[in-house]
Amino acid sequence: MNTLLQVPRAYRKPGATGRLLAVVLSVVVLSTKEAPAVPQHPAPSVISINLCTDQLVVALADPSQIFGLSRYAGYTVQSAVADRIKGLRLMEGTAEEILIARPDYVFAGRYTKRSTRALLRQKGLRVMESDSPRSIEDARAQIAEVGRLLGHNDGAEHLLDRIDQAVSRARSALPRANLKVLNIQRRGWVSGESTLLSSLLDTVGLANEGGSFSSRLGRFASLEEIIASKAEVLILPESARGPQDQGAALLEHPALAARFPPNSRIRIPDRFLFCGGAAIIQALDLIVEQVRLLSRP
């Protein structure tokens, strides 16, 4: 005898068993309708406490996944995603506020405060550290990894396709321009050969003269060294009129202006040149646009 559904003797009379079964089945149907659906695994939550990882997170995560970004994400001069963070929380990056939120991942830079990273790991949080990319290939690898961690492989692949298209556009637009280019930042910082900027320049057929300053990542150069370099074009940060402080004053020096007149200067916002991510697309398009303008009378 089937023991899955035993009908009490009191109800074993003509029609009673059928009625009981109908009641049981109706209860089962109602219970099934009212039961909540089996929850799907939510996408991992994330906090970024680094300017460059901010840009990867904003590009690849759903807003609901983002528990916080670094306060630098809102700085329009430095951040390439400042116009895309409306409604997102900006954080100071302290261990206390991150521990309260307890995201699945914390994205940090190699130079993010070491004690903060150590404490977060000690408390069981997964801290992912990223270096600044030193080439387009480094940036591509970071995009793929962040997409995988955040459950957005398709989004990462789409972004990588867009970067490939930008590279292809740039190469066809400037077929080996063969210009020697020098990037100068505040206080005379010169970007070296092992940098994302150098990779961007090489992609469009430009040579980074910063490699001749005997530094892989870059170093501070004197005004005399810059003037004596073989550079034909300067890449300068986008800035307001006139120097805003002593660090920027060197960029406006009369000797530099005489050596590199306006038709040998291009200005590209720093926020597109150093972090990778989707900013690579804007950087390549801007470099092409600015170099083309140099050849105009």
C-alpha cells in the first residue's frame, strides 16, 4: 500500500477520499502560489577606495552592487567617471566605514594605506589590489578580471571590444606620425617608457621621449633637461588660464614657451591618461584629434 498519503478510517466512505484529496491538492496549489521564488545568488557587492579602481567599478558593475567609491571619484580634474556617479556613495576609505558596509570585495591600489588593507583582510574581507596599468594589455587584463569578479563577463567583453575599435581607429588615423612626444606634469614630472601613456603613444605611432630620461616610470626633470630634450611635441595637462600654484608654474615658464610654441603643444586631461579602463578610448581619440590639429596652419 502506498504510505505517502494515508486517509484516516473516519473518512473512508464513498466520496470522502475524493473530497479529502481535493482539499489536500488545493492546499498544495495555494502553498505553491504563495511561496516565494527561490532566490538567485546576488551579484557581488563592492567598495572601491582607489581612483583607478573607481573607474573600473563604475564601468563594469551595476549601481546596486556599488556600496561605495573613493572620494576622488567625484573630482572632475582627476576622475574620468565624475559625471557618472550620481546617487553613489563617496567614502573616505577608512577601515571603519568599510567594515560597517561589509562588501563582498574591496578594490584598492597597491599604494592604498597598508594598515587599512591589512585590517580589512584580518576581519575577513576580500581585498583586491591593483597596480596602475603600464600598457594597454595590462589595462585589458584588469578589465577582464574585474568583470569576472563582479559577475559581468559580458560587460567586460563589450568594453574590450570598444577599446579594440579605438585602437584600430587611432592606428588608421595616424599612420606612423613619427613625432617625439614628451608628457610633462606639475613640477616637471616626465612620464617614463613603462607607462600606460607610453603604450598609448606607441599605439598611434608616436615616440615617448620620456624614455630617454633614464626612468621606466618617470621622474622629475629640470627645466634645462626638458628644453634640451629631442622632443618635438609636449603633452600638457588640461588647465585653467595661468598657473594655479607653484607646482604648475613651470609649465608656463617663458623658456618652455619659446622652445615649444603653441603649434607644438597638445593638452589632454590627466584623467584619461593613467588609469586605463574606458578612459583608454577617450585618450586615444583625443591624442589623434590633437595631433591632427598640429598640422593645421
